Amino acid sequence: MHLSVAPVAIIWDGSRHVAAVWSEGARARFLAAEETGGRITLIAAGDGEDAPLSGKLPPGSRVLHAVTVPSEGESRVVAIQLDERLTPDQADPQGAGLALLRAHSDGTAGTLAIERRSLAERPQDAPETLIASGLNQVAETGAGALRLLAGPFMHPADERATLTRVTAIRNDGLTLDFSGEGSGGGVLVAHLPAAMRQARQALAQLDQDLRLAVEEELDALGATPADLRDTDATGLNRVAALRRGFRLLRPIANADGSCRLSLPDWLEEDEVLVFAEPRRQLVWIGAGEAANGAPMTIRWQDGELGAVSHRETYAASVSTGLTLGGGTGQALVVATPGAAAPLRDDLALAAGRLADGLWQATPARTAQLSLILAEIAAARAQAPADAGPFARIDARAKAPEAGSNLLEAAAALTGLDPSRADELCERTLGEQTAMLLWAVEQPKVAARACAVRLLLPAPGPETPPAETERLLGWYEEPVLPQLLGREAMTLAGQDRRAMRLLHDIAACAHQSWLDTNVVAEVEQTIAEARKRRGQRPLSNLDGLLLELRRRAQRRPLVAPALEEVARRRSELIEAGAQSGQSSALLAELGKRLGELTPGEIMLLHEHFAGLRREAAQSASAGALIGAWEKVAGLAGLAARNDRAGDALRGASRLAGTTQGFVATIDAVEGLTPALGAIEAQIGQVLGQEDTAAPHALGLRRVLGGYGRLLLADLALREADAAFAGTPFAAKALADTGDPGFGAAYRRLRAGTSDTLARYLAGAAAVSGVDHEWGAALGRATTHEPAPTGAGRENG
């Protein structure tokens, strides 16, 4: 299979920088990284232009997903596995779907062109426009799905001098010499003493506590200051490294470019492993059989030094081997060892993992390619004003001060709730991309859907916007959970499946993310149940009127004056818009305005006025919280405790988590005047109307709890200042060993949740001043006007 069947090519620097180049046009393109825990994060987005997408992988991520959204038809997703071992020196040149990619640049930042060749046709020349080359391998997994394997790419300057000659000389120990262009780096040597291997095996037979004691005693007997100062490439000293079983060392470079490593403590039974960075070939030119490739083991055998290579090659596979993203089957590569034996020893494997980790942490061989990919990302971050919507989102996400993913950047640009965007990051890739498309094409619809946690399908011919908005208008009604609960009760004993469906959705509607297919099924179930009962489908307006009539059953009926009915009827649509009603309900209200009875007009007008009062009360409560925090010196405390920055929700969370402490404030006699002032402020902010309404009671509970929390903190700091302002008390407190006054003070200060009253009384007695603890909080002023009683006539 040729790579041309894949719509995307992947350029990876072997570390965390990655770029994707699409070979076909599309309406939108996305690049997502799958983290080790399974979370999928969108890291790049693009419009219909040909510019490559570039992003930075999360730590440890080696799985990507490239999403192509065509102008028509369904989106196409290509799963991508990043593998450090898919390199030209290891891959099978005849492997199916394998292609050598060479990325060229025309000198403009952010532009790349891809040249595809077979590995057997690998050219030796490196034109000036060439910036990277590497391998991609594609396989078709059935049903038209593609999977791509991408190896590390390298800059032409980093590909030079990949051959290093290795020789070894036995003297007082063992001396290794490395020669060749660029041989001063890219090589790590692991020394595995046979004595330490035997000691580890013997110690493994002992009880754990005894083994630890023996190891500590051996360390104390054999360690010298020089051993503790002599560290290897991983930062461990000689004692700690030998307890691990091996030392990992870097050769020392000479002036002529070669490098040397001396192992004075080497014995004939010891093993020496030589590791090389990716794209570097090791060639043994000493005695014995020739060996090439890395890693390489050097041993003393039959009176001479010899080397054995552990190189493994990889070939394409469609059934066994490595799988992508933790999935099952349909793998792309499988190990096919040649004549050389692979590493199987646990110490050797551990040394290999450490060497790979060191090169991944400091990818010197890919420094130039990483710089180029970072420049592409920087060019994308400076998107022009006329760039497409996805390019602007991508630029926002890549801004240095942002540090956010694409959904958070889209929330900042399109008006989505940031807390909902954070929740969407935990959803599947298809759900994330669908909401991102809606946020760009119809941001108001996306914001409404996120507000009620409705997962929209990707916009397209199969999902007409009008039908989506109609379903959304039905689902976003605030009284929907209660309506579903009542409908579920009517189906008891008739249709158990429908009853269970409605009951389950009633419990999670607006609280959990639901798919539109589930919501459409619920709507259809309700319509069919009402049809069987001979009822016409209940519209949004009918459902609202039904709920309002139920609420008004306990209130005495008062015949309104005709002039009042006429006035409210003329204000009804405007009042509904001001209270934030959906466009679908307002449109239906306009069509059926002539059908409404005087009682229905009065109910709707009262309901809209009540919603406006609730919004005004919430705004005033938020302003009061801000005024309190400013006086207490804790500005923005409540807002920082809510992901969306809502001060009211943050205050509710803080007051709820400290309810036990807040409950003790009312019992403190010294805080009674301040508490009275706080309650008066709350009453002034909330107004005198609807004092028994659930919304007003909830606000009063939140404000009362949060105000007491701030009051306690302010009074505590005022008492601290009173103690510190008294000379003899300040002197006693400065002495941490004072057993008298200082100790008593510290005991009271540590237990303020139970001893606040005694602490405040002690501060007043020491300072000799009758303090009004927290009085400044009761005098806080806010510029937010209190509710004016809009709709006063609705009482």
C-alpha cells in the first residue's frame, strides 16, 4: 500500500514536537494527542489552507489522531503511532506501506512540501531546501480506516557522521576508544560488574529487612568520599549505581574529535554494553567476528575481547506485534530479530531504558529539527487578522501567555463557558471536534448546548441546523427534569422500558453530558405516550404553562382588571426576551399570543418578572461578595474557587465546605454587632419581595455563610494585630519557648474554630480597648443597585 492513500504525513522530531502535512483539501483539520491515561487533547487546528499543523505532545504521549473534515461527507480519522525504532537503518526496505518522506521548505516560515520515495531509492544528496527526512508507514485496517506509523525525522545536519568505530584495549582495566566524525557524543556505556550481579542474586534470597541492613553495612564499609563524589550519567554516585547493578557512563572527548572511556575496575567476567543514540551506527573493529549496530555487548572470551550486536529490525504486520493506542489487533510492525540475539537480561534492559530516557530528555540529534518545528508553531501563533476561524483558535492556544488547549482557546474566542470547555476535554475526540465545529459556525447554539451539557453531532447535511435548534430548545427548558419525572410516573404499569428511560434521563438531564440521539429518543417517547392518551404533543409553551398552573394552584384567584391584562399582554414578548427565554419559546409565544387567556398572560408575565428579579438578585449578591472581599483584603477569593470564575458559585462552595466552622460564629458575642450589619446588608441586596422564594432563600444561605466566613477571618486578623500592638504581649509572643503567656496564646490561636470567642476576649483584655470586631465588613458598600422590584404588581 502506498502512502498516497493516507491524507496526512507526520513529521516528528523523536521527542515532543510534531507537525502534520495534509495532502488533500478539507474544510477543517485537527491534530489530537492521546495521553498515557487515555485523555485526548486537541493540540492543533487548521482551515482549508495548505499550511502544516504543528503542536507539542503531552509528556509521554506517543499516539496521535489526525482528523480531516471535508466540505461534504463524514470526517476521516487516521490513528497514528509514534515509534522511535522506525528508522531507515532498522526498517525493512520492502515493507508494505513504507515510504521515505523528505520535507522541503521554500524559505517561508510555516510552509512545508513533502516528497515521497521508497526506502530502496533513498537519495544520498541533501538539497538546501531539505529540512527533515524520516519514515511513515501506513496500513489499512478494514472498513476504509487507516493507521499510520511515524518514525523520528532528522535534519540533514543531524544525519551526518552516524558511523562510530569502537575498539577496546585491555590494560589495568578496560579502555574503550570511539572514533569517527562526531564520535564525541551520542554514546553511552553501561558497565555491569559480575560481582555485583552475583551479590544481587545472593541478597535476593534474604529477608527484605535483613537485605536492607546488609546493603547499608556494605555501603558504609566500602564507600569512600571519592566514590560518593564520582557520579555517572544518571547522577548516581558509585555506591548507589553499583547497588542498582550497573553504571551508565559517557566517554570523554579528545581534542581530535575521538573519545575514550577507561574502566579501571573492569574484570574478565564483567559485561560492557554500548548504547548509541538514534541514527548512530556502531562498528566493532577489534578482534573476533565483526559486529555492527546498537546496542552492543563487549565481553572477554577465549583470551580476547569480542563484541555482539543486539540490533533488531522491524517489518510490517497486520495481525500481531505492536498495537495502536492500547487497541486490539491490526498492528503495524512486529519485531523480526536477525542473527544477533536481542537483549533479555533485566539489568541490560534497565540500562537501555535509562539511555533512551536520557536521549529523549536532551534530543541533541534533533535540535535543529525541533527548532524548525517550533518556528512553524510560532508562525501559526501569529495568525493574521484575516485568518480562518480555526487558525485563530490555534494561534490563541499557542500564545505563550495562554498555555491552553484548543477547546479552552475556543471558549475564550466564541463565548463558551470555560468550565464546560474543561469538561469537554474529558470527552471523546469526535465529541470534542463536533463541538469545536459548532462553536465556529454557530457559537450561540454551541454555547446553549454546552450550558445544558448536550453533545451535538458534527454539523453537516445529516444534521440540519433547524432540527438541532428545535431539539435544543425543547431540551434546555429549566422544568424539563420535573416534566420527565411526571411523564415517567404516568407510564408506570404500561411501558416499563419507556418509564425507566424517562426516569433515568430525568435524574441526569442538564447535569450529565447526553447525546442528541438519546434526547431525541426521550422526546419521541413522550410524544408517543401522549398520542396514546389522546393528547396533542406538548410544546415548550404548553409545558411552561402547565408547570406555572401547578405552582399557582395554592394561591387565591384574583380577577385582574382588563387594562392590566392588556398592558401585560403588550409587554409579554419583551419581558420574555429580557428574562433570557429561548428563541423557540418566544417565537411560539408570538404566534399564540391571541390564544392566551387573561390568567395565562398574568402567569407568564409574573414568571418572566420573577426570572428578572432572580438575575438582579444574583448580580447584587455577587457585587456584595466583591465588596466584602475588598474590605477583608481577599479580593477574588470566591471567583478563584470556581472554574468559570463565578463568585457566587465559588462562595457557595467555600461556605458549604466550612459549614461546621461557620456555624460557631453566631455564638461569639463579640461578633453580634457585625453579624447584624451583615444580615441588614443581605436583606437590602435581596430586597423585600419573594423572601420565601427558593432562589432568595438559597442566596440568603450562601451570603450568610460566606459573610460569616469572611467575618471570622477578619476578626481573627484584627485580634492578631491587637496582640502584636501590646508591648509585653509582643515580647512574649516573640519568644517561642515562653511557657506562660506565649504558650497560652499559641494554644488559643491554634484552636480558633472552638476558641474564637476566648481568643477575641483575650485580645480585648490585653489591649484594653473594646474592639468592634469585623465592623468594617458590615460597612462595605457596593455599586450594584439592589433589585428595584421589577414586576411589583405581580405579587
